[in-house]
Amino acid sequence: MKKTVLIFFLITTLHASDNKKASEIFNFIVKVITKKENSNVYIHTNISSLKVYSGSLRIVADCDKADLVLLSTTKNLPPECNKKILFGSRYSHLKNPNVIGSFFWQKGRPNILFYQKRLKKHNINLDTSFNRYIENK
Amino acid sequence: MLMLFSLSGADGIDSLLQEYETNSELSNKTKDESAGNLIVYTRDDLERMQVESLKDILKSLRLFAYTENRMGQPDILNQDPINYYSSGIRVYLNETELLTGITGSGLILFGDMEMDFIDHVEIYQGFPSFDFGIEPATTVIRLYSKSAEHDEGGRVKVNISTHGANKENIYYTNSENGISYFIYANHTDDKKDTYSHSYTHFDTQLPIPPSLHTETLKRSTETKRFYGSVGTENHTVDLHITQIKGDALLGPILGSIPDNTYKENNYLNLSTNSKFMDSSLIFNLSYTKSEIEYLSEYDIEKSPYPVADANPMVYPITSYNQKVDEDIFTLSLKKQWNLDMHALTLGAQYRYKTFDMSDRTINEVHNPKPKNYDKEQIYSIFIQDLITLNDNSIITLSIMDQEFKRNSNVKNQNTLQLRLGYIYTNEEWVTKTFISSQEFATEPYVLMVNPNLEESNYKSILQEISYKTKQTLSKITLGIGNSENMLIPTSSGIGDSDLKVDLRTAIAEFTYNFSKKDKLELQANYWFIESPVTTADDPTEHISYIVRMLNSVSNFDIFNELVIHTGYTGVDDGYDYSAGIKYRVNKDFHLNIKGENIFNNGLDADYYNQVPNMPAEDKVIIPAIERRFTLGMEYLF
């Protein structure tokens, strides 16, 4: 099939770019939290962008080996994961007090939100560029 | 307080988020540039423009102007006294066409629908692509609802406006275990101004002297709506229930202004959308049930004209009540193949409509319409090939054919549409050329008046050229065409024009993006159409200008829009200046104030009360869109 780089009608291209950008953001956040170039990440249960583009993240099969757990849901989380740093992908994940922050869509816009007290609990100091995404809660 | 939305100008995570937001606009995923001359209102546009109802967009739609029919219903091509003229303008909510059985297009019910559950809008003009729906269209309006993907959680919104009009709605959306749902409920009490009109009433049947009357015209309505959607990635089920009731302005009959009017529309749609084979096979089902009622009441001294098909004939008329019951079932199957340079789409669709208009009372006595034509079946097939010539060019070829089968003495019709398009694009330039020949079948509501009407047809060439820089978008669109068998009002009701009518259009658009959140849009639109009634009539030359400015300063979104219309026959030129400010108090709580048609100088609409030579002419002239100020709040949870 011919290349269609400039033919902007192909929706699949947009979906791909969408996923890639979401993956870049997850990669950026994980790196800032763990301070590691290649972090071990456990995904519970499925984050589609990281399924397609994992970037520099190493996706591991169980929580014990993970530096951080990324959540698509907080339900049925394996008990061993509760000891780890939990990061959500929806606003509602922040209702779980063990979740330090979340990258989510709300009102048609992507948002990032961390809670200060939860970061402190894990001794996490984020880059100053994240200051506007930290709430004093 | 947290500044979640101020992302401009920063590096790192800020710019990543900003790029992600732009890439992920849902309109980027649904719009189809090859389908026609496209206008997109993104989520961001709709929010910052404070678009409350679809008419807020339609009033600045190039080539047309928002207006209403004599029952106070949306009809942007209104040709009074024909009760509805916009059947070529098709409206879709997600994958489901919003329609009524007798009028075809659902613009009549949904043209002023509140937009609080809509994520973005695409408008395709110039005889757009055939893969949208079963019947051809001159303009396709696609509305896409909000979804769990981008709107997890809920929102409550309350508005209060001039005359005590108010609107309250709520939505909630979520997804769990691969199943997502969206539920929305709305109540709108659309109270509008009333209009006093004095005229001399001439009785056409009885030997009584002319009498002077002053009547008050009303067009307030109340709308209740529920919309719910549940589904997985590939399968969704939608339920849409609407009730609209209120005043019916002049009512459906000519000759007198009613003392009292009432209209009620109850609409229910249940639809499914399924994708198979990696979304290359799409199967849609839709069932619509609609009940419509119109009531007009008259003083015995000022009866409207006699009703032509009444049996027995009743005169004078003191009340007229018409109910319409409709059922519509639509099935659609579409398959796409990607074969080397060809993207081939084959579609087959079927629609079954019944419409029962027998429930009619005149002067409170049952006086049924002759029940001879109440069923229509439409078989439609289309094939479309999108040929990628190289990295910059594509050709689109489409053929669509419909067979309309009707019962009783109304003749069947076969309509054919052909469309050829060429699109060239590089980093800066885009050109689109569309040549089309389209036949349009006649809608049931006019066939009931005249069963011998012919298909109307349009031939057109449209050329669009646009040039983009980092901050600007410039676009010119030129079109020529002609039409045959256009509907025209005649002394016996509705007939076909026997004139070939020339059409011409020219559009110039310029958008300047000062920054990510500040833009200026300028538009000038020219529209020429010869009179389909007689060559002695002057053609209509309609020009509109649009200036729109969107700015964001700190937590304020500021909107300014000026729409100027000139050239409409019989009505004064109008300019509609609207402006609004939205204040984001925090990320969950927003306040807004908006003024619409602030100087009360927008375009007027004119309606016949008494038509010429029967025995005198009297017209009612009222604003198409009223001056209105709105104060609103929304809270996210």
C-alpha cells in the first residue's frame, strides 16, 4: 500500500499518534517519580497506549518486581501491589488513598494531578515543572 | 488553586500535554475531509463560543441563515408558506440519523436542540459523501456526543435567560471492565417574546365585511430529553427520547392568525452500532417512533382558508387539530476494503416508514385525512472508491442509487447520485474539487399535497482552495450549479418548477491564530439563486459576513461574533452581534454570561398570514433569532 504521509484522511494514523503521545506522557511521569531511565512497571489491568508503545518502560508480569504500578482500574488489585507506588489513569482512581496521582481525561481535556501528602508518604519529590499539577491535599 | 488548563508556552510535560490534547480532539478522529466542504466546531470551539443550542451554529452557517417555519420549528431553507423546506439537510447524532417520517430530515425537530451533551460538530456542505446515510443530502450535520473516553464523571448545568427561559441538565459517564456508558437528561423551558400583529381579515367564503384584528403570536416551547448510550469498543446501544411541546406560532393553515396554538412532538429512537472485522464492517440498526400534534384555534369571525382535503368540508373553522403517528426502521450495512491504492466502500441500506395522518379533527369533529398513502420503503446502495494517487493526491468516485416504493396511488421514484472528487494536499496547500449530479426524492409531506411531483435534481461543481501557515488559514470556495424541479408554492398547494434554476456561490474565509487560545475568524459568503417560480422574479442574491473572535485571558474565555446578512427578499438586512464571557472559578465550577443578538437587529423572518389575491396580502415579520441574555453555571463532579 502506498504511503499516505500527507493524506490526512486516514484515521488510523491519528489513533496511532494519539497512543504514542499518551505513552510519552506516562513514560515522562514514571521517570519523574522513580528517577530511573528504565523503570519496571506493572500494569493493572490494561492501558492501551502502553500496550502499543511501551517506550523506555519495562512491563513486568507481577507487582513484586515493579517500581511502580499503573492502574486502569482499582478493582481486584493484587494485595502485593498495595505496597507499591500506585498511579492512576482516571480521576476516580484518586479516591483510593494509596494512589499518589493520576493522568486522566476530564471535561474533554487531559489532566495530571498529584496529592502532596501522598507524595510525601512515599518520599517522592517531583520535578518543579510538575508544581502546577500538585494539589495540597 | 490548581491551573490544570493553562498549558501554553511551557516545555516538558506542559507541551506534551498540549500536543496530546490537540492530537486527541475527537473531531480529528471522526472528520472526513474527502467527504465534502467541511466545517468543524471542536469541543474547544463549542465551549468557548458558549454554544447552547444547534441554532447558535446554524445562524452563522455559510450560505444559509437560521430561520423557522410557520409552526416555529427550525427550517433554515424556509420557503413560506411551504411548511418545511429543509429536507436536504440531514442531521446525525453519532451514527444515527435524526429524522421524522413525513419530513425526511429531522432538522425540524432537532435544529434548535441543546448542545450540552455534544462533544463536537462536523458540517459537510456541497452535496457531501454518500456513505453518511440512506438518502442524499445537500448538507450533512454530524453531532458527536460526549463519551466516557474523555469525560469521565458528571456535570450539572443550569442557565437562566431573558423572559425567564431556563435550562437544566445533567450527564454522567464512566467505563468499567471494557463497558462504557453515558447518560444525559435535560429540561429546557424556552420562553420567548410574544409579538402583536394587527391586520384586516377578509373572509374568503362568507359575505361578511372585513374586520380589524390584533393578535398575539407566541412561540415558546418546553423540551425534555433523555439520551443514554452503553457499549464496548465495537458495539453500542443508544436510546434517545425527546418531548417538545409549546406554542406553534401561526399554525399550519393560512388565512388567519390563531387565538391559540399548541404543538407537541414525542420522539423515541433506539439504535445499535456494531463494528466487525477490525472496524471494516459496520452494521447499524435504528428504530424511531414519533408522534406529532398541531392544534390551532380561531375566533369564529376570522376563520382561516378552507382545508382543501377536508371531508366533509367545514367552514368557518374554529379549531384544527392534526396528529401524525410515525414508525421508521432503518438497517445499514457498510464494508470497506483497502486494496493497494484503493479504499473501496460498499454500502446497502434499507428504510421502512409508516406515517398515519388519519387522526384529524376540524371544529372538534373527526375529519380524517384520506388514508391512501401511509407507507414508504427505501432501498439504497452505494459504492465509493478512494484512490490514493500519490502522497499528495486522492480521487474519490461515488455512485448511489435509491428506490422509493410507496403504497396507494403515489408513484415510486428512483434517484441516482454521482460524485467525483479530487483532493490535493501538501504541507501548506489543500485543494478540493467536487463534481456531482444528484437526484432527490420527494418527501411524504409534499406528496400528500401533490402525489404527482417529480424528483428534483442538482448538478454542481465546487472548488475549494486553502492555504495554511503556522498562524493562518485562508480558504476560498467557488461553486456553480443548476437545479430542476424545485418545489414551489402554487395556487393548489405545491408544485414542481419547470424552470432550470442557476445557482452560484463564492466563499472567502480567513482564520488568524494569535496564539494557542486566541483566534480571529473572518468570512464572506455570496449566494445567488434564480427564482424557481417565474423568470420575471428577481434572483435572490444573499451575502453574509461573519467576524468571530475567541480569546482566553487567565481564567476567562471571551467570545465575540458578528453575523451580517444582506439581500434576503422582503426582509430588512440584519446584523447579529453576540458576545460572552466564561469564568473558570476553579477546575470544577464555571460561570458564564452571554448576550445573543445584543442589539436586536438580527435577520427577520416573514410569514404569510393572508396570501396575495385571497383577497389581500398580509405578512407577519418577526425576528428569526431574538435578543437574549443568559447567565449560567456548570459544576463537574
